[in-house]
Amino acid sequence: MAVTEEKLQEAVSRLKESGVRITPQRHAVLEFLLNAEIHPTADDIYKALEGKFPNMSVATVYNNLKVFREIGLVRELTYGDSSSRFDCNTSKHYHIICDECGKIVDFHYPSLDEVESLAEQVTGFQVSHHRMEIYGTCPNCKKELQHH
């Protein structure tokens, strides 16, 4: 897992530069996020780590995520009323989301910057950002549905 190790070191350095103390919990939350294939919710992270840190609360997880978000280490993905998911990959990418199980997968595609400039020209808005989501059924759920 050399890539993750490297990313973890990078993230830890960024936290230190921002004057953030690296507590064992903070380190664990960060490591979990970097290793997560899915985009976990704060609750997922809490459940995964509560065995290791019996005195850690969901609030601790939320507070850490807030710190990470403020210094740009994670992005918070909000989808309607369901709870936020957190994404450690802050490079520009899009998401494809399963209609059945809600799993979110990263999808890399050249950023659609021209959409932003076109939107500005047409509407007179000053565009801050955009997000594209693609929906469908993931391979797992597709298999499940075929068996029923």
C-alpha cells in the first residue's frame, strides 16, 4: 500500500502546516478515508474505528472531518437528505452512483471546464464550480437483480 502511505504522509504534513494536532483518532480517520474504496459517511467511519477507539464519539469523527474539509483534504459530498459522504480524492473527478445500493464510485474524465465558461456566457452568472453525477446500477446489484 505504498501509494496510500505516501498520501497519508502528505496529508499529515498538510495538517501540521495548518497547525492541526495529529491525534491518534485523527490519524485513524484519515487513514480510513484514504483506504476507503467507497465514500464513507461519518457513521461508517465511526463504526469502523469504534473498536480501536472505544472513547471516540460520532461527534469526534464529525469534528475531524470538518477540520480536514476546511484545509481541503477531503470533500463533503451531499446528496439530498441522505447523510454526507466524504471523499479523500480532491482532484477533479466525477461520480457514478448506484440507484440500488447508493454506492458512489469515482469516474475520471477530463474536467468539463468549457461547460462552466459556456454557462457564464449564456447566463451572466459567475460560476464557482459544477458537479456531474451519473446514475445507474452497479455490477453487484445488477447480478442480484438478475438472480431474482
